[in-house]
Amino acid sequence: MRFLKYFSASLALFVALVFMGLATAKVLDPSRVGVWVGPHMSFAIGAITSDPRNVELLGDAFAPLFGIMGYLLGCFSWERLRELNRTRPAIAVRHLAVHTSA
């Protein structure tokens, strides 16, 4: 169960970094990064090739929205990982101390 907690917190941290990277990419190349809907795709988030038939849904709100979501998710998952490290079971430490002192 502890592995799943670490895995989910690490995955959330990775998603937070992706969100913040997409927010930065939107500022650098606003015509190719966003949330898109088009005739040849149902829904896409991220960078796509330029096609005038695709419609961007968020426009200029993409960068601040994804930046804030990435920051909040990153803070939450980082604190969760720190909490998991602080609350490690003491059994492993006692087991290690018994073997090293013998």
C-alpha cells in the first residue's frame, strides 16, 4: 500500500511538471500550444501542428491556468512525499540496527 502512495504522489509531481512546462511553452509559442478541438481530433492538450480548422478553447487563459494548476499540484504532491518519508515505519531502522551491532 505504501508503494501505491509513493507512486501516486510521484506521478502527480510528474504531471505538475508537465503542466508547468506546457504553461511555459504556451508563452514561448502561443500559436501551437493549448487545448484544441478540431475536425480530425476530438480533444487535444499540448502542442500540435498548425491547422486553421482546429479551435483553441482556452486562448490566453491557458498559461496562467496550467501554471497555477501545476504549481498547486506540485506543492501538494511534494508535501505528500515529504510526509511519507517522515512517517516511515521504525521497524526497518530497528532491523538494520540489530544486524549492524552483531
